Amino acid sequence: MQLLEFEKPAAELEKEIDKLRAKAAAQNLDLSAEIATMERKLAETRTAIYENLTPWQRVQIARHTQRPFMLDYVSLAFTDFTELHGDRHIGDDASMPGGFAMIGGHKCVVLGHQKGRDTKENLKRNFGSAHPEGYRKSLRLMKIAEKFSMPVIALIDTPGAFPGIGAEERNIAEAIAFNLREMMLLKTPIIAVVLGEGGSGGALGIGVADRVVMMENAYYSVISPEGCAAILWKHRKHAPEAAEAMKLVAPDLMELKLIDDVIPEPIGGAHHDHAASANAFREHITKHLDHLCSLDTRQLLDERYEKFRKFGEWNQDSPEV
């Protein structure tokens, strides 16, 4: 498994525990007391590390290749998933799968960004960066959800929409902008969940929702920390400082009232326990669905409008007389 720099103290303790267990088995020794002591120390070390993560460390966790991706959550938290393909204009986009599913007793449409874990899969999924047809497909699925009165679950995990020439030729900006408008008016509940990376308009293109939820170690931002550092400090090495200043992680965004809920992850991050992360995901999403599905359409749309109207605050001091 990919090991992050700040995880090394815990990893070294795990190795020591494994050596003690191997020694006990090979030499028929009772080392249970020593092993128990080391396990307590390991638990304390993990707690100390993961309860005091910096924004930059959370960004690194959000990008971990073993973190559960969109289709992992679909497999573990949903049932009866049936994938639908194509935008009915250009073609299908494998980086934005979606279809019908069930969660917590609710029939729904689930869609989102899908990354890959190896070169072959990343090429197929375009590293989680959707093309215009991905956003048009997602909107087509949302319209189906609206027609059959099913809620929409949008799972966000992208560094950003694909910036290639082909995407520009097929009007990626218009595809995202059109989604923003149509999602604001969609007459069915929408929940957006940032699973890992929530990068720029690529994330926002499926992020207009009645409830915006984030996994504990995800980030959601208009630009990557490296991009911000390159603009402000002229060098990517200042990415940790940029991450701190940008307020892009779940605790900061919750405090700023830009998101509605944070889904806790297991100690060590979601990549250490996919099943536990999926269970927490299901519990939180079902709670929000139960409430949103109880609202009538007019109230749902009014609350969605008010939610986005409240974003941002400004103060203007009275001019001195």
C-alpha cells in the first residue's frame, strides 16, 4: 500500500509488532505482554497522527490510490446497481459512470467521477477527469430521475474536468454551465458527496445539490493547492501553505457553512477500511434522503435556492463623515 510520509511512524510500529509475532511463533515464546504494549503504543500513535492532520496531509489522503472510489461505494453502500451509458450526442464517458441503484430503501440515480488505480484503468477512466459527454450523460440521468421521482446521488472525486483540445472543441465549459443551471431547477432531491478530490468546475458540474456532504479527509476547492502555489508563490513547493490558506478541507468548509455534513472516516483514513467507510456513507446519506424525500417539490426548490443565496458574506464599513 502507498505509504504517506506522516504515516511512517505508525508503519514502523506495525513492522515491529509483526516481527514480535513472527518471533513468538518461530521460537514458541509467550510475547503477548510485549505485543499488547506495542499495540497500545500503535493505537496512541495513530490517534496522535490522524487527530491532528494539517490541510495538506488531508489533501494527500484524499489522493491516496487505495482510497475507495465511486464504484467502490456503489458496490459496498448501494444495491441493485444498473449502469446506463451515453449522452445521446457524442458517446459514453467512462470517467463518469452512473445508473439506477438502491440505498437505505430508496430507489435513486447514482452518478459520479471514477478514477483508476493502475495505468490501464486510469487511461480508461481518464484519471477521473470527465469530458463534456460525461457531464451531458450525468444530466440525462438526472432528468430520468426527475421524471420518475427518484433522488440523485452525485459522487465527486476529480482533480478537475478534462482540459484537452477535444473537450474544448465539444464545449466543456457550456456542458458544466448548463448542468449548474439545470441542477438548480431539478424537481427531485439531490445529494452531492465529495469522496476525495473536489477540484474546480469539474466537481461543481455535478455539485449543485440540496445537501453537499464531504468525507472527512476529502477536499473541495476552486483550484488545487499546487495550482494556487504556482500562481501566488511562483512555485509548487508552497502547496502546503496554499492548502492551509485556501480553507479547502471538510472541517473548514463546515465552519464556513459551505457544506452540510461531514462523514467520519476510520482511523487512518478511508483507504484503511473500505467497508467501514461505506457503512458510514450509507448511514449519513440515508438520513439526508429520508428528510429530503419528505419535502414537497416547492419547498425543496425554495430551500435549495436559499441555500445557495446564503453563500458568502461581506461587510462594508460606513464612510467616515
